[in-house]
Amino acid sequence: MQSNLPRNPTNKNKSKLVTLSEFLELAKTKAVTGVLINIINAAYLASEKVLSITDDVASALSNATFDKLSTQKVLIQSDDSSVLTKFKDVPTYRRVLNIEEKISDAPRSSFQLVLAQTRCRGAPVRISSGVSVEELRLML
């Protein structure tokens, strides 16, 4: 995943990758209000590479005791509703449905059906293009 933030060219190759567990431990020790974990391509990784990203993320969050913390928010973001439903049983996690496609021409009933099927009603929905958040609230 590529960032839109420009990098200092002198430090281009001086970075270090951290594991999710290391990142979560760092977040616990710093005064941050929470963490956002964006899960993408989970279905592909599960079917083609036999990797369960959702199980790995859930395990890392549990090992870092984020499932028991109420001081720091955990936002799980995905464009795949099945990924979000895997985290519905942990009340301290907020699930964010990410909609990348333009949906402004969809009828209200279709959109409500999609939200009902994803079980994300009441959870934030992030839309990259098409419908504004205010239009979304009116749809619901």
C-alpha cells in the first residue's frame, strides 16, 4: 500500500518494517487515542494463499489486550463485510465499512439492504467517492 505522503529522499531506505504485534505494543505505550487497522484482500489471501488475516489480527489484538482495553479505541476498517462480521463479538472494537465505489445512483432500498447484510448498522461507513456522509445519513 502506497502512501500519499512525500518521503524525505535522504531517508528513503532507512525505514524498518514492524509487525502488527510490535505496532500494537507501541500504540499501548504512547498517548494515542486508538489504532486503525485496515484489512484489505482478506478473501484473496484466505482462498489463494491460505492465510487468515482476520484470525491473525484478532489474535494480535487479543494478545496485546486491546479487546479488554477501554482507554484506546480500535477501529477495524475493511471493504469486505465478512471481515467486519468476524469482529462483531468484541464490543470495544468499532467496525468501519469502507465503500470505494460510487454508489450515488443506488436506490435507498438497495443501500439499506446492503447495510443490513453487512451487519454494520450503527457503525461508521467511510465512502471514498460518490455519496457524502450527510447524504448517507439521509439514506439511513
